[in-house]
Amino acid sequence: MHILTKVFVVLVSLLAVALVPLAAVQSSNQGALKQQISDKEAAVRVARGELDAERALRAKSENDTALQIKDLDSERIRLQSEIAQSATRIKTLDAEVAQFKARLSGLEQTLSVMTETDRAKTDLTKTLSEELDTQRTLALDCEKTRIDVEQRMGKSESDLRVAQEALGDLKEQVSALSSAQTKSDQIVRDYTAKFGVEAAGPAGGEAATAVADRSIVARVIDVKRTGDSTYAEIDAGSRDGVRVGWTLTIGDGSRFIGRLRITSVDMNKSVGLVELEDPAGRGSVSAGQRVSSRKGR
């Protein structure tokens, strides 16, 4: 037998010896391996299911990502357009800012001028206010003066009316006294015709008759009687122009009472001798009666 054949036989024998336990082991492990294979296949199926689900999720994610990329591209394009528009707007705004700066510079100059104008207006307003206060004060003073003048004028008008009324009364009294003077002159003429000139003239030691150089009106303030003589004091004196020797007419209203021949004169008072008194007929001389003289008599 060839050596190779012998070697081959030996190897086959050895292989048979080795394969017998392997076959036994394989036979014993075949069930376990089948179970493991079954488990592996089940795991593979589960893994494939998970892989399919993962692939589906990945596909969905890729689809979503593609859509997002598309949206982002649209947004990018929109943003680029907005950026371009913003750049144009920025240029416009820069131009407007330059214009505003120029206007602001002009406004600052105008404001400076207006500030100076306002300061001048303030000074002018202050001056005008002070002048107005002064004018108001002057107006108030003038108003007070006007009121005072009106009051004085009212009082003067009232005094004037009173004086006019008094003048009217005086005119009436002068008229009455003139009438009484005429009557007294007639009485004197009758008296002189009856008793003579000396009886009507001044008594011994008395002052001579003097002609009055002015017309006055006074009142009797006191009467003194001594024996057959009656003296009357009046409220007019040298200050009023009364002189010694004057002959004044005494009257009570329109009634002639008598004559008063001045014998002494003081500054504010005079005393005279009462003549032609007729207590029983015309009445007696008493305080308060009017005494008057007419210029030239």
C-alpha cells in the first residue's frame, strides 16, 4: 500500500475517532442550538422591526428636516430681502438723519435766537409789569383823588346850595331891611321934624355919626340896659370893617326894631347905643336879632 494511502487511512481513522464525540456533542447541542437560533431569529426579527421603525422615523425626520431646510431657505431668502430692504431703509434713514441734523442745527440757532427773544420779552414783560403796577398805583391814587374831589365837589355843591339858599334868605332879609330902613328913615324924619335935629343927633360925649363904607350883616349877641340907655353887642368888629360912628339897622325878620349907633369896636365884636327902640310897638332889642348896614348910609 502506498504511503499516502496509509497516511490517508490513518487520518480518516483519527478523524472518525474525533468525529464520534463531536457527533455526540452535536447531537446533544443541536436542540440548544436550534433554540438559540430560534431566539436569535426572533431577536433578528425584532431588530429588523426596530430597524424598519428607525428607518421610518429617520425617513420622516429626513423629510421633516428637508421641509425645515426648505422653510429655512424661504426664510433665508425672505430675510435676505428684508436685509436688502433694511439696508435701503438705513440709507434713507441716514439721509433723513443728516437732514434732521441740519434742521436740528437750524432749530438750535432758532432756539438760541428765541431764547434771547424770550429773555428780551421777559425783561420787557417785567418792565411793563412794573410800569403797569406804577400806572395802577397812579390810577388808584387818581381814583382816590377823584373820589375825594367828587366828595369835596359834592360838599361844595351842598355848601353852594346852602349858600344860595342863605343868599336868597339874605336877599329877602336885605329887601326887608331896606324896607325897614326906608320906614326907619321916615320915622327919623318924623322924629326930627317933631323934636329937632339936636334931639336926633348924638348926645354929649358920644361919637359923631359916620357913613358906612360897606354893607355888612351881623347878629346881636348881648343886650345891656342901664337906666334910660340900651347897649347891644354884635358879632362883627374891625376885622369885618365896622367903624365907630356907623349907624346900623336892627331888625327881627322883616320887622324894624331900631338903630344901633356904634360906640366902640373890637377885632371881632362891636358895641353900640340902641336908638328908636319901641318895646310896646315894634318890640325890644334882644340877642339873635339881625343887624345890617348899607354902603353909603
